[in-house]
Amino acid sequence: MDSQALPTAASNGAAMDRRIERPRTPKWHRFTIAAAIVALAVLAWRLIPSTGSTDIAAADAETGAVTRAPFADYLPVRATVAPAVTNFVGALSGGQVETLLVQDGAMVAAGQPLATLANPTLKLDVLTREATIASQLGTVSGDDLQLERSRLDRATQTASAGYDSIKARRDLSVQQQLHDQGFVSDAGIASYAEQAAYQQKRLAQLQSGEASESRIARTQAQRLADTRARLSGNLAAVRASLDALIIRAPVGGRLTNFTIQRGQTLKAGDPAGQIDSEGSWKLVADVDEYYLGRVRIGQQASADGGASLVVSKVLPAVADGRFRIELGFRGHAPAGLSRGQTMDARVTLGATQKALVAPVGGWLDSGGGTSVFVLDADGRHARRRAITTGRRNPQQAEILSGLAADERIVTTNTASIKGDILNIR
């Protein structure tokens, strides 16, 4: 029974161990898988930045074309209207504001009183000094009077001696005639001759002394006159110190910044306001230091409304990256200008010429005009390139080297980009 069962089992196992054939993959499936792998590799290359490159969104990357076009060499400025001439008003002497005679903004004439100050100490000092100077002037007048009296006394003595000399000569002449007629002896006529000689000598001495005294008197009189003039000047200055308590307008014009109040104490030299030249204006503008070497006195400019201007002053001191220029109106300034009003002006720096230009943008600030990212032909990548820039205006920057016409550059600010390649996604 068992011998019969074994063959049966063997025959059954042979029937169960037959070979199963694998299904073969079609060729088109293989090509599909290979293409997918290549596509994934390309996508990964696109998405993974290469070494030294930076990704940037296309919406954040502004671009512009380099072209050869007319370049207008001008500088736009936002200028402020200011008076052509400003004179400051100050207190000549210290004191307390007692009276205000005009209001801020009023038109004033030269020398017009604006305010008065009170200073009792100064007034008392002026009175004391006036009395001292007046006493000194009185002494000078007394000395002058004494000189005049001495001159008159000397003149009187000389005149009297002259009269006595004439009288002595006349008496001698009479006696000489009587002597000649034998009525007077020789001894009698001798006394008359001596008297005439004495009077003549006395007159000569007085005349000589008078001449010397006159020279001395003239010198003393000149000195007294100088002293009188000096004392008179001192007296005028003392009295003028009281006049200094009146604040006056140094010139005519419009009074501004006149903000002092009654009771306010001012020291000598303290500002009290200023006077602007009414109807005579200038423009003041702050300019980027980039243009410091290009703005010069005498350059032409224009402003709103067609006003013609000229650069009248360049102040080269740079503060916060800017310097200041002043523009004067050629001819009459436009009507209706006011201090502090702003105007747009254009300063002509040179003639309009054709040049290789690129649009201005943040790239000038980030690279300083020495480098820029230039787009590849596909527009998907941009590479940093060294360039040289020249003149600029609000729309264009002159390209001196490093770029060619029809190339495109990234014009946005790329200061944060560290690498030399931009991947524009």
C-alpha cells in the first residue's frame, strides 16, 4: 500500500514545480523613466543655487537697457527762497525792553526806532561822566581866556611903547629945531635924544617879546583846541551811549524775527531781529557732494515759471553728504515770492551730447557706480561686472567703460548681494 503511494506523491510534486516566466518591461517605459530622471536633475540644478550665486525673485529685480542717447548734463535742485541781503538787528547796549515801537513783519526805514531799553545804572553813569567832562571843558575855556588876555596885554604894552617912541621922537625933533636956532643948549637937547633912544629900544624889545609869545600862544591854543575837541568827542560818545538804549533799524526793509518782549533783558550784542531786502531775492539749495567738483560760480540755471538764474556762490563745506549753493536771479525776480518758499531749479553743468547711458537706480548707490549686474541672454541670470561711470542726471548715468549698447542691467539696489551671480527666479 505504501509502495503504491510513493509514486503518486512523486508524480504530484513534479506537477507542482513548474517554472514561472517574469513579465518583460516594455522599452518605452525605460525611456520614460530616464527622461524623468534627467528632468529632475535639471530642475534641481535650477532650484539649487550654484556656488557664489544668489537667488532673487523676478518681481524684485528691475532691469534697464544700456543705450546710446542724448545726455542732458544738468543738476536738478529743490531750492528755498531767501532775501538777497539780510542785516541783523542787535542791542548796542544792555537793558530791559521798555517799549516796542513796531511789530514783526513791518516795513521799516533806515534809522527808524524799533524799541527802547531802560538802564538806570547807565543813565546815572552818563550824568556823572557828563559833569566831569563839562568841568574839564570849563578849565580849557579858562586857559584859553587867559591866553587871550596875555595877548591883549602884550599888544597894549607894545602899542603904548610905540606911542611913547613916536612922542619922544617928535619932542626931539622940536628941540632939535630950537637947538638949531640957538634957543636950546647942547645939554638940553641931549636928554631928549636919550629919551627917544630909550623909547625906541623899549619898543623893539616889546615887539620881539610879542613875536615869541605869539608863537608860544599859538602852540598852546592848538593844544587847547585839540583838548577841547577830544573832550567834546567824549561828551558826544557819553551822550550816544544813552542813544544806544534805542534799538534802530540799520537799513530799510522788512523786519523779521523781531520776537523780543516787554520786560525782557538784553545784553549788549544780543540779537533782536533781522531786516530782509524786500523785493530782492536769491535761491539757496543743498546739493549732493557728488557734484562738488562740477558746480561752479557763473553757471546758468532756470527755475519754475521760466525764471533765469546764475550760480552766485558755492559753499564747499560738506555736511551730511551735501554742500550748499546760492543762485541769483538774472534780471527781476518773479513777483509774489516769499521767504522760505521752495522752487524747483535746474543748473546747467554742460552741453547736451550723445553718450552711452544707463537708467539710474539703486545700483548706483549699492555699487558706487563701479560695478553692476549684467543679464545673460536668457534673462535668467545676471553676473557682476566692473564698470566706470561718468556724469549723471536724474534719469541717466553716463557709462565710460564696461558696458555696451543694448545690454541689460539690474537697476535695483543690490547692496545685500555678496556673490557675483544672480539667479532670477
